[in-house]
Amino acid sequence: MNCSSVGPSHGLQSFRSTLFQCGSPVGSQVLPENLLRGLLSPRIWRSCQEPAPTRASHRVTASFKHPPALAWGLPWAAGGDLLHCEPPWAAGGQHASPWSSPWAAGESLDDTPHVPNEKLGEEKVLHIIENLTSLIKETFPGAFYSEKLPSPRTRGRMVVLNTNLYYDKNNETAGEEDPGGQFQWLEETLTNASRADEMVYIVGHVPPGFFEKKRGMPWFRSGFNERYLKIVQKHHRVIAAQFFGHHHTDSFRMFYSDTGSPINVMFLAPGVTPWKTTLPGVNNGANNPGIRVIDYDPDTLQVLDMVTYYLNLTRANMMASTWEEEFPTWEEEYRLTEAFQVPDGSLHSMQTVLERISKDPHYLQQYYEFNSVRYDLTPCEEACRVDHVCAIREVDFTKYNECVKTSSSASAVISVRLLFFCLLLGLLSPQQAL
């Protein structure tokens, strides 16, 4: 899901986060009606012959009137009675550059004209695909880029990575040291940002580290994971925070120095898509749809708070399908500072959240329910606690394995001691214990 440029909100700046984080103005703590209606529309795709809405707050320029594919049915103002589906090629090229028109960039472009098949033909379709491929390769070489945030009051910069290059299922890059030259580019970008006294948000899709719902399952190949971690350790002072997705789950990751001090935090956003994972060994892997609003300081980029909204699918499916109830209610799921009793979303506050999740069953269960956007409400037992805490704490492969081994051994020792204590008290007979 894409979104519009960053805008002010009560003296702060906010941006929306779905599977990944991006920019959108927020005027209040209630999500804008047009966004919710777009997300909840019973018909995601709109026909070319349908009348175009005229009251939309999200729009493209007049020369690019068709809502690009994968635009999720958000309202569009076409400036006329009908949607005209075929923008001129110049319009596509004009708006492909980063941030000039987020709706028309990269993955959201529709690649075939909306005409009858008999008037098109394979040759023309292949020509269109060739043009778009060339345009994307020229505009987004490697599919990563950096942009200064548009507000004159900020020294912030967005660094957008293509971490699909590091995905452990991507066999095309398996034998490469630096696919697309992205690691070298990232080092140079962070170095230049530091020299310019900028602060950086790193944004990507596939995160480093391990999936908290499947023990021992990494997302990056080992060498890529190690190099990314070293870059964060080296440049952590210029990185205000990191924002990733891919899981469809709500979680976070801590980064530490070689001496064990917390140096950075990565937030993993829940997904709008209520997708149930097909990964073997993952139980209750589905999620309710979630949307996140992040408040941050426009100068330092420090995360001040996060509010997550969600749609309760069970309740929505039970509602009568009347016209008045066509759009179920999105609710505030939780506010970070209130739910975990921390002052903000800084790395030190998130370290406190981790410690509370690790030691306090109340905070552990609360976090676990947020993890699936309140879809999985089953108790998070000891093995579950180990999986989540170790995934949050250790992005490094070796340290993660040590964390799981140590925590599991400690849990086993505690269980044996508890059993022995119960036997001493006579609460269990030896036969019952066996």
C-alpha cells in the first residue's frame, strides 16, 4: 500500500505504516474517513467506466487520472465524470521519480491499456512492459533510494532499501557479496547524512533477524544479515529508527553494540492484509488488519508515540450487511506509551518494553495479543516467550541461537525445580509426576 507525502500534525510529523512505513498527513487521532472507506471498500478494483469520486483528499495530477493497480481502491479525483484509464507515456515518466507522485511509482503502475483484447495483441503488451521495465530500472536502479523529508523544519532523511536482495529464498543473489551495490550505497548515504547533520529513517520490507512465530527461521542469508548488522552498529548515531514489515505481525527488534548497550530499534508493522501464513510449523499465523500512525519529532526524528488501529474481522463478519453498516468500524488497538508505560518510542524506551515483556507475564501476554493485532488471544507460554524475546533481542544469528538455547535450558531447570518442590510438599505423588 502506498501513501502521500509527509505533513504536519499538531506541531509534529506523522506517517502511516502498513506492511512498510511511508508518508501521509494526519490531522487527528481518528483515521481519515476517505482512507478507511478505501481500505474497507467491498470492491477493491474500480472499472474504467465508473464515475470518478470528486471529494478525495488523495489525488494524482490531472494527466494521470487512472488509479494505478494495487492502489487499494482509495478515492481519486479525476476532474471529470469518467475515469480515463490511459495516461500518456510522458505522464508515467514524469511521476516515476521518487516522492514526486507516490501513487504512480514502481509497484503501483498498471502495465496494460484498458481496451478489448482484440485491439491490443501480445506485441503491444510486450512493448509496454519493456518501456516500463526500462523506466523503473533507470529511475530506481537496484530499487533503493534516499530522499530528504520535504518539510523545511526537518533535517530528516528517508533511506529506502530493497531488502528482497537479501531474502534467503532469493537464489539469484545467493552467491553475491553486495547485490546491486546496495550495501556500499547505504554506507555512503549514511556517511553523507552524518556529515550533513541529518537524521535517517531506514525503511524496508524483509527485515533482518528471525521470525518470532517460528523458532530458528531467518529472513536474510547469513552473510547479508551479518553485514547489515555491522552497518547499523557503525552508523547507529545517524539512524533514528528502522521500519520494516513482511511478517504481517506487530513486533520490534533491538540492536546492540559489541559491549551489549542498546544502540537502535527496528519497528515491524502489522499488515493491512489479513493473511494467514503458509509457513510450516507456524500456528495461528493470521492477523486482523492493522494501520499504524507514528508521531515523531521533525528535527531529531525521535519516535514520540505510535498508535495502532485495527479492524476486528470476527466482529465485522457478524455484522448485518445493511447499507448503513457497509463499512465496519476501525478501532484504536493500543497506544505504545500507554500500553507499555514508557515515555516515548526511543531505543531506551523500547529496551524497557523488551525487559517488561521478558519478565512480566502481563506485558508478555499483552504484547503477544498485539503481535497478531488481537487475532490470536491464546496464552503465550514459556516456549512462546522464548521465541518472541530472543527474536526481539538478537538479530545476530549466533547470538539468537545462544539466546534460545540458554533460555530453553533455564526454563527446563525451573520446571524441574518446581516439580521437585511440589514432590517435597507432597502435592504430587511420584506416580502422578511420572
